Amino acid sequence: MKLLFVLLGLLSLALAQSLKSVIITFPKGTPTNVIDEAKASIKDSGGVITHEYHLINGFAAEAPVKCLDTLSAQSSEYNPTIEEDQIVSANGN
């Protein structure tokens, strides 16, 4: 029984470490339902939507890498751009 708890603990730790912080944007004219499906896919895989953008078609998320791979191949017509979320500065530091 203790072994089961240890294995579950290691599994949850591995899943938590495999989340990647990303910004996902979609081309202009992408239907809302395509973006909503992408958000649902991330949530269903254990990810979290951290911010929703209103000026552009997109959102920020912490998502499992495997889910991001699936998402990038999900639609050829409305292919999302997935970029690592990182700090950007004006002077290059």
C-alpha cells in the first residue's frame, strides 16, 4: 500500500514538472469555438489557462507538453502559434 502512495506521489510530481508556460495565438478570423476547444483541451489534460487576451485571438496557459503537441496539429486551417511565455525587455537584458 505504501508503494502505491509513493508511485502516485511520483506521478503527480512528474506531471507537475512537465507543464510548460506558453502563449497561444490564433490567426485573425479564427472562430471562437476553435479557441474554446483549445482551452478545454488544455484544461482536460491538467493544464491551466492563466490569462485570456481580448485584443488578439489567444491566451496564456501552463500546459503539458504532450497536449501542446496535439494542439499544434489539431487544425490546419486555424493553426495556432505556440510560444514559450518569457520575460521580454526593451534593452535586451
